[in-house]
Amino acid sequence: MDEKLSTSRLVPAALQHIAAMYAGVVTPPLIIGQAVGLDAVGMTRLIAASLLIAGLATILQTIGIGGFAGNRLPFVNAASSAGIAPMLAIAETTAPGHQLPAIYGAVMVAGVFCLTVGPFFGRLLRFFPPLVTGVVITLIGVTLMPVPVTWAQGGDKTAADFGAMKYLALAAFTLMVILLIQRFGKGFVKQVALLLGMLVGTLAAIPFGMADFSALKSAPVAALPTPFAFGAPEFQPAAILSLCIVMLVLMTESSAGMLALGEICERRTNGRTITRGLRTDGIATLVGPVFGGFPTSAFAQNVGVVTLTRVRSRYVVAVAGGALLVLGAFPVLGAVVSTVPMPVLGGAGIVLFGSIAVSGIRTLSEAGLDDSSNIILVAVSLGAGIIPLAAPTFYVDFPAWAQTVLGSGISAGALVAVLLNLFFHHLGTRSHAAAALKSS
């Protein structure tokens, strides 16, 4: 992990990490920006901020600051998709013009929460076994699936041609390209199937006038994000509670990623390593909203890159973080992403968010579902998480704070899963607790 590779090996290895993470880094700003009605300039600014914060967090994580922060593993940190659904719920229940400030206020408090709880989080892991995390990760993918479906139909529900066949055809074409690359591609080409699919889809859209490049003309070539460009943060209790719940899930994901990387890199991850890693998550989540960032956590796909390539050097990932910094400092590069047509994003998003759900299912498959109590726990938690998706008006008569918490399938499912885990495996049942910990 501490090996400093030659440039000829370092650069290609770093490019693989960038390719694996890039789509995930720009997904949260794309979705949230669309939801709050940002124009092309605002979207460019949001994407640039996400890239910048991801770069800073990744460098801090891999290089570290003494014994204070940074796990010094080949570990990528960036805005997590897990926070998207709760942030969309906040946006829907907040007046226009106050949506991003309310989101950023909640994110900042979630960062403080992470910094406070992080040093003791190892003791709380037993309340977040694979049963709980598997439910949450599955719900992330399922809850977000309407987003790419809307994109595939053109993105703008108020447009007269929303759902037109030309949009659906472009989304289907993009999805088909990704599937073909995944089936017949080799090595690096196969790893960047999503990016190549979006590139081919965008090129195919140009002759039909479905690609808009106006954002490239208005985007500055180089500029640093402006502090509080979207307004001063606002602190709403329900929004804060919702994102603190999500932060617990993100901390669990980060801890699991650190443990996995420790095994892969043959360097055992101890409590101090996890504390330094979570402290980095907290710092990035707290500071990120100042410039336009979102909740920050580990990127599981990059753990997969380390596993696949066997390149364990943390300096490879640090260089990838530096590249993200450069991308964030040049908004015109972020504007390139915003030029991708909505249907193209829809075709790619079905793969991206579907794969998140598959990750959750894989986690659940290792969670001891031969036990009837575990089956009930997963069934009820998934049901609670799918209610807002199946019946969006189900909580319309509830108080505003309850709508924010329960209106997000991820928050509702996570809350139910944690409570049922306590009920079945911790309250006065030592044998069940032991079984739950064993499955973890």
C-alpha cells in the first residue's frame, strides 16, 4: 500500500479509478440540481463542487494528517448516492429558493454528527449487521429507479413531448451499447462501459438535435467554487434527522469498505484506522456544503478496482484524487457532463442504480436469511421503504417532520430495519444477538 509506482504504471492505474468513480461522483449533483430546477450554469457549478470535494476528501483519506484523519488505504471518498433520496424528500417539502439551503444545513449537521459519533462507531456496528445495511443498500437502488426512468422520457415532466418515442429510443440505444460493451469488452474497456455508453449515446443524439452544448459556452474555463453560492444554510429539524440516519448508513458502508480493503491489502484494519477514516468522512461532509458538496462516504466500486487489478498502492488513489481536484477547478470540464442528454443518462442510470440494488441483494444473501426472524425483518423493512415509492401521497396528512423522514424510502426502511434488529436480536435474546453478530 505504501509503494510509489513509476509514472508509466501510476497514471493508467489512477485512470482506472477515475473511470470507475466518475459517473458516481457526478450523479448526486445531476439529480439534485434537476430536482431544484437549477439552470445550466448552476448545474455546472454543482458538478464542479462535487468533483472538488471528492478530490480533497480522497487525498486526505489516502495521505492522512498524522493520527488525526485519513485511513491511509487506497480508499476513494466522494458524494454518496445514499443521500439522494432523503435530499429529494427535503426538496419536495421545502419552499422554492430554500431547497438547497435546507439540504446543506442538514448535511453540515450530519457531518458534525459523524465527527462526534465516529470515534465510538466501532461499538455501534453490531446494530448495523448485513441484515440492516443490505436492506438500506437495496432500497437506495430501488428508490432511485424512478429517476433514470424520468430521464429516459426526456427529464422535463412539464414538456409537451415528455415520454416521446425519440427519447425512449435514445435511452434504449444507450443501454444496449453499455450491455454490448459489458458482454464483449475486455479489461479497461469493460470497466468503463458506463462512460463509453454515455459517450456513444451523446454522439448518436447530435444528428437528431437532442444534444445541447450551450452550457459549454457559458461555463468559465477555470474557477474555484464560491462559498455558499446557493445561499446560507438553513437548519430544519426533520431534514437534519433524516440525513443523520443516512449518515449512520454511510458510516457503516465506510467501515465495511475499510475492513474489506484491509483484507485485500493484507493489512489488518483496526479501530484507530476506522476512526481516522470516519473522521475524514465527517470533515468532508461538514465542509462540502460550504462549496456545494453533499454527504461523503466510501465508493465501493473502487474497492472492486483494487480487488480486480491487485494494485494496492494508496498513492495511485491519491493521484486519482488530484485529478478530481483538477476537474473541479475547471468548470468547463464539469459542463461537459451536463451536456449529456437526459435520455442517455436514463439508459445509463438504469444500470447504475440497478447495480446498487444488486449490491444490497448480495449483502442480504450473506445475512442469514434461513432464519424466519431475519426474513420478517427484511420483508417489513423493504415494505416500509417501498411505501413512498408505491404510494407517494401515503404520508400527506402526517406532520411535515414525519413526511421528511418517512417520505424517503431509505430513511423509513433504515429506521424500521434498525428497530426490528433491536427487537429480534438484542432485547433480551442473547442467542439471537449472537446469531446476528455471527452473520455480520
